[in-house]
Amino acid sequence: MLKIPKDQVAGHRAVDGKLGPLIDDSGCFYKPLQGDERGSNEVVFYTSFSSNTRIPDHIRKFFPKFHGTRLVESSDASGLKPHLVLQDLNFGRSNPSVMDIKIGSRTWGPQAPERYIQKCMKKDRETSSIPLGFRLSGLQIYETKTSGMWKPWKKSVQALSADDVKLLLRKFVSSNTSGVLDSEPDCSFASIVYGGSSGILAQLLELKAWFEDQTMYCFYSCSILMMFESELASNGKNPRAEIKLIDFAHVFEGEGVIDHNFLGGLCSLIKFIREVPAEKHSYPENGATQCS
């Protein structure tokens, strides 16, 4: 039986009779195809990416597994509709803290209609996309068994200043998270989540190295999803920190040109995360600031 994903932090949600993604109990995520060219574009990307032999295995791990498309009963009760069948990225996780970060200062692709370009430019200006090269699209942070999740209103995190973004990146890896934005976080999980040889920074740097060379695709309006389990971190265990790229309705052929829009936003995010204090200072150094 399909159900609403409780750990979704951005995008359209399947609540109150609206159309949105669903999940099952076997680890699959069902994303409804958008009715215009965006839906077909995403299918084209996943099909191309899945069969592209030039994609290194160590890069494939950053993308959700693709299981084709399927007609399923839609969440808005409008009958059978085509859905992408993808990997449920939070399947098997217990109370994950999740952050959705839209990468790039420009979120519209080539040949987009003028009306759509103006809509995107307005949002890019009103949020941190243009000044920072990325914006927070949504997040949830697990606090305690008693208080549960802190999940701020999506629009409240999209237009934050650089200082507020830094604060949320600190709160994301803190044990004393509070719903009050200006509370001082302790960053007690920073070393184990952001740092280390397999932490989020190391993964971002690995992804960055690929984007410095790859010219096959241009990723407009895509997001990086960051996830970890704070209950494991608080017990000194591997918090299963992981990043994934999601949302590919605006991916286009790279035509031999480096995707500087995505790369620039990725470098900016790396810089911000490296500024989060970590007791053990176990952040990877190699390439971390080489973002020219």
C-alpha cells in the first residue's frame, strides 16, 4: 500500500488531496510526472543517465536508483497516473535529519518560456540563490523522542541571510537544536557528520571533482539532499551521513561546456559547511577551497 513520505522536506506534498509523491514498504519512491515537458525531461534524464557508460561508479552513488515508470493511483484521487519509480532515500532510516538545498544562482534552463524565466528570476532574487549560489528549500532536524522533529515552514528558510544560513547549517549538526532561530547551537555532531573521510564534506568534494570535468549535463534547479541520523551520532555510532542529488526536470545536454552554474553553487555550499566549527577539525583539506 502506498503512503505519504513523512520525511519529505520540500516540493509538492501529497496532503489535503493534492498531487505529490508516495512511498511503499519496499524502498521505492513514486514521483508523479509533471504534465508538461518537465515530466518527460526527467524521464529522459534518468533513462540517459542510467545507461550512460561514461558515468563513474563512484558518482552514480550520488543519484537515486531509477526503476523506470509505472502507472499508480495518484494521491489526489484523480485515477492512475504515470510516476517515476525511484529509490526511497530515507528508507530504513530512523528519525533522519534532512536538508534540501537547491544549487545554482540560476534555476531556469535554456529555451524556457519567458514567463517561466521571469518567475524563476524573481524567486532567485528574493531568496539566497543569487547572493549565495544556493538556497535552502526545506529541512527537518530531529531533536529528542519527546519533542520529535523541528520542521520550519519552507518559505521561512528560503530567503535567509548568509549569517542565518550559516546558523542553520550549524543547528543541523547540533544536539541542542531549538525551534528558536537565534539560539546558539553546540555543533556537537559536526565532526562526525560533516567531517571525516566519508562525511558530507568529503562527499561534496568528490562530487565537485566530477563537476570540474563533466560536460555531459547542465543541472538547473537541482537539489542536494543531506541526511543523517542524530540518534546514532549522539551514541558515538556512524550517523550514516549521506548526500544525494534530486530533481532533474531541468537537466539539459552540456554540449561540451562545464556546468559553472551548479559548480559555483556547490563550491559556495562547501565553503559554508567548512566554516561550521568542529571539535576534532577532521574536515578534508584537499580541493576544499579550490573553487575557481
